[in-house]
Amino acid sequence: MSVHKNVKKVTTHTLQEMKSEGEKISMLTGYDFSMARIIDEAGIDVILVGDSASNVMAGHETTLPITLDQMIYHASSVVRAVNRSLVVVDMPFGSYQGNSLEALSSAIKIMKESGGHAIKMEGGQEILESTQRILTAGIPVMGHLGLTPQSIYKFGTYVVRAKEEEEASRLIDDAKALEEAGCFAIVLEKIPAELAKKVAAMLTIPVIGIGAGGGVDGQVLVVHDMLGINNEFNPRFLRKYNNLHEQMLHSFQDYIQDVRSGDFPNENEKY
């Protein structure tokens, strides 16, 4: 899709400027062309092609099953819809952990085949070598600390992270290490608001929160959650901006009723 001449594309540099000027960054997930087109048109700064597609698009219990090729499919669908937003693509579980050469080839594959603008990886110092290798190839990297859903089996639960002092100071060290390595931004998920605020103030790169309070540089939500399409998920940090589950359900029921009664199609809806 051609870029409109009057649309100024959001880049990693734009986000850095926004942080410097105290402007908050808005970020939502997107997984398909139609939805991403509307999100982009609304003026969102960043679209995250999240591995949460594993949950909301494919119905898996965790983010672990989604593959690199499936992530590329979702990402390329989103990229075709976007004129303005920066598109960040999650590196799925197993595509970068423990092997920096594999991490690099995964990142290159995502960038080449999806047309995405950056990748996101979960973890701190344990993925530093992979992060550095990917950055050396000129691929922008967004970090992700706090609750890292790909490590669900290590934690055993999706509770708030870094409440204890030891975990909090490790998170601060990880955040500094990611910034020093060259990450352009970091997502902090489900950590105490005070800690998140401290990290955001300490770093020069933007910090985007999800369940991390308002003292950070921006916010991200899963689009199906904030639209109320997925109504089983109600964490404290989620604000629902609609109840599309109910609206869609009624529309489908009305359609079924109209088909059954013969009301659809009517005279005006025939050729």
C-alpha cells in the first residue's frame, strides 16, 4: 500500500524525541490487515505484532506454540495496512533463546519476509549476546522485562513481577544493560508502578508499560482486550474502551434471525 505523502511515518527516532519532549507514546497490538488499518488510521504510534496472537488469534493457552513463520504471516498482514505506525514484531519463543546466531537469523527472516520495522525480545542479561548480534546487523530491538509471558513455565504464574527487592534490582540492571546494548525502547509488564517510574526516569530510551502504572513513557494493550472482544480477561490494568463481544453477538444473532424469517435479503437487496 502506498504511503500517503502527508503522513509522517513514526520511526524509532520519533519515539526518542517524544520521550525527550514528555509526549506519551501509544501502542496497541495488531495481527491482521483490516484491524491494523483502522488502528493506523486512528493515529497510533506503534503497532506491536504480539506473540499474543498465539492466544487471541489461535486460541492457545500460552504464547509458546506460535512459530516464526506464523509471526511473519501476521506481521506482513499488518505491514500492508500501515501508513504511519512503527511496526514492531515479537520474536517467538524458541527463535532466539540460548543461541545468538539463531537469534540473528530469526530476526533477519522477520525483517526480510514481513517488512516489519523492528523486533521485540523478552529477557535481560541472559539474551544480551543475541540482542547485540541483532543490533550489529542494523535491526532495531525493543526489550521486554518484568512479566515475560514466554517464561510462564519458569514463573508458573502470571502474577506481578519484581515486588521483592532482589528481583527489582535485577530488573533495573537488566534495563540498563538493554539500553547500553542499544535497544531503542523497553516494555515493562506487570511490575509495581513506583519501580516502573524509577526505571523510566533512569533511562534515556522510552519505557512502555502494560500494568506498570502511569509514570512511564507510553502504554500498550492487547487490542482484543481493550475492545472487549475477549471478555474472559479482566486484569486490574485493563481499561475496556468498548464491549464489542456483546455488539458482535447481537449483530450475528440479528442476522441469523433475519435469514430464518426470510427478512434478509429484502426487495432492495436483490438484483
